[in-house]
Amino acid sequence: MALPLTQPKKGAPAPGAAQPPQGSPLKDEAHPPQVDGFKVKGRLVKGKLKDLATVLRSISFLELAPEKDVLNVIYVESRDIDKNPYLFSIVKLKEDELEVMYTIPSEISPKKRRVDVIRYLLNILSLIESSYSVDNKTIYQLIETSIKELAGSVTMDYNKLYTSYDSLKKEVDDFKKKVDRLTEQNQALTSQNYELKSQNDDYKLRLQQLEGLSDEALKGKLQEWVAEHSGTINITEFAKLNKVSDARIEEMLNKLVSEGYLEVVQ
């Protein structure tokens, strides 16, 4: 007996993705850097200040601003968002004195900044040593004091810093090992997924081949079955034996009935 077919219900469409909240980031205002400086006794031993300018112009990153009795040597290391000098130093060369002024941003230690500026000053002095001399005693004392202050602040927290660094290094190493392990697992899963997909494609092909009976061939098998089973048919059993879906069997039975090859007995 032919059984009525039922149509599967279509699922509802998936809901749309929610819109992410919108917002504008806050703009941090930069804090102006502090200003510090120092003076050293100096002496112009040969030529004039403008002669020093000729020598220093060979350094591309230096800016020179001559004034009356003063040669300003400007080194701008960075600028703010408005292109104004932010991290910079000015060496004022006079005939009897040398003055240094420099900025200290909040993100740089004042002690370290002073050491960097002194190191830069020594480079400048090495370029003009044949024409300009400074009081070496004052320079040595300035260097000694600055290095002592810097070393003291660094040594005090060195153990804590090293401990933190060592702990962080171990964490980084552990994370690297974990990433390597996960990468290997991902590669293995990718390979396994490829193999499963290939098997699934093979199974689909085999299923299509098994279900590849033409409508006429399937009608013939159904008629043979009904004839051999006293006019009855067990759809589930027939489908299992012939590797055909229940829905297709029901469809072919209805066609056989409508075409007059089979008759439904009440």
C-alpha cells in the first residue's frame, strides 16, 4: 500500500549579527616636558664663534642659531603632534662659558637623561677641541656625579627588576612551547579533517551509485516485490534491501497507483 509523503518543514532563517557598539577613543593630552641644564667654564682659544659654526654644520642633525656673542647648537630628537620640538637640547657656546639646556619628558628618567646629554656634549666638544676648551675638572665632576646618581637608582631596584624579567622570560618560553604544541595539533587536525572529507566524498559517491536506480528500474522492482509478497510492501524493509530512500519509494508507489499499475486495497 502506498503511504502518503510528508514534506520536511523549512527552518527559520538565521538571525542577523548584532551591531557592535560604537564609540570614539579618548585622546590623551601630552604633558609638557621638564627643563633642566648646567653650565661649564669654557674658553674660545682660536678663531671666532662663527668658525665653530663652520665645523658643526657638517653634522646633519644639528641646527645652528648664531646670536651676538653666542652660538646656539640645537639638537631636536623628537617633536610633538604639532611638529614642535619635544625632546631636544641646546648648547650655548660663549667665549668664556658653555651652557646646556635640555628637556626631560615624563617617560624618561631625569638621571638617565642627564647622562645622555653629557655624552652628547662630549661628542660636540670633541669636534671643536682645537678651537674651544672647557674646564676638564668641572666636566669630570659633572660626569662622576651624574653616573653615581644613575648607578645608585639602578642598583637599588636591580634585583627586583631581574626577578621580574626572569619570571616574564619563563612565561614567554612556556607560551612559545604551548604555541608550538598547538600548531602541531592544528596541523594534525587539518590533515585528519582532509582525510575525513575525502572519505565523506567517497561515501557520497557510493551512495549516489547505490541510489542510482532509474525510475523505471525502481518501478519494476516494486512491482516484483508486491507480486511476491501477496500484494503488500514493507517500505522500510524494501528501502534497506535496495539502498533507496523511503521518500523515493513512496513517490514511485504513488506513481504506480496513479498510472494504474497498482491499486490501493482498503
